[in-house]
Amino acid sequence: MIAVGGEIDLANSGQLACYVKRVRRPGDHVVFDLTEVSFLDCSGLRVLISSHRQATADNAGVRLAGVRGVPARLLQLVRLQALLPVHSTVEQALATILTT
């Protein structure tokens, strides 16, 4: 699980991308806990999509948890829920991974 807080934008999305690459091992599923994220822009979406592509290449997946407010609205507008499943809580996201 990767917990993120504050804003995910052009100023810090590169740091998040580097962190994900550093901690994720091939075959690992990723759950992004976005409960404390107040803002998400297209560069943040790029990190999430890139993480999905890397995970899919390794037969794994990415789940989002706790998405609210502006980030939730952005995900709805760009219709990414099919690509990046959204769960209310981290526990629900983890349970989904364990049952697939």
C-alpha cells in the first residue's frame, strides 16, 4: 500500500513516480491510499496510469482507495474507474486483491 497526502500535481508527481518504481517489485499489486489527497491533476493521473501499466505487465493490478472530493470528480470526468478500480477503504481494496 502506498499512502499519499496533500496534492499530487506537476510539482511532486515525479517524486511519487520514482517512489513507486523504487518500492514496487514485479508481481506486486499496488493500493494507493488517496484518503488524504485534496488535489490531483493530469500529471498525477499519469503516475497512476503508469503504475497500472507496469503492474499489468507483471500480471498484477492497481487499486485506489479513499478517493474523495476533487480527485474523485477528476476520475469520474476522465472515466478511469474501469482501468483503476476505486474502493471506499484500503481494507476493501486489499480484500478485492486477495479474492482475485
